Amino acid sequence: MESNVVKGAIGFAIVMIVGFIIVGTTRETQQEKMQGAFLQTSNLLSSLALDKCTEAVKSEIGTHPYSPSESDSDHVKYVTLIWNNVGSAKRAECRYVMDQGITLLKIDDRTIIENDVAATTAPSAPRPVHHQ
């Protein structure tokens, strides 16, 4: 009976050692890390947009908008959400831009917020001056 217990313990130890070796040698590739970061950023952007835009629409029309009827996003920089037939409004549109907040809020034909999106690229180099 003791030999079965010893064999079982040795077998368990071997399985554990092999498991640790497999986990220790398996590394996440750079592409997998990039995909994970992209998914986290996209999820964060969508969550922020939904929270902030829902709050803004609710403060304007007095009714809590639930699931947007339409949405558009580049999954990195902006999300546009549209609700149809929310409370007294036929259409509510909200655009949320990462690091800038709400840049557009329209309720029916009224524009409540409209900000130009700041350029995300470096300014162009100055043009050379031609002397005559």
C-alpha cells in the first residue's frame, strides 16, 4: 500500500514539474502583446464613450438612454454613438475622442457641443523662404 502512495506522489510531482516547465518556457509573442494592448485600449475607449455620452444625453433630455442604435469607431481614437427615439428626442448623437472627451453632442437639430478635434500629427515643417 505504501508503494502505491509513493508511486502516486512521484507521478504527481512529475506532472507538476512538467507543468511548471511548460508555463515557464511559454512566452507571449510581441504580436500577442500588441493585440492585448489594442483590445484593452478599445475596451477602455468604448466604456468611457458610453459612460460620458450617456451622462451628457441624459442631462440634456432628462431620460436615460440605454443601448445606442448605432455606433462608429476606429477603436483607438474616437467613438460616435447614436440613439434613436430617446425620451423626447428623435435622435441623439455623441462623439467621444480619447484624451479630449465629448467633441460633439447633438440632440435632434440642436448642436450642444461641437469642438474641432485637435490634430494628432506633428506640425508640418516651415516652408523655406525664397529670397529674390
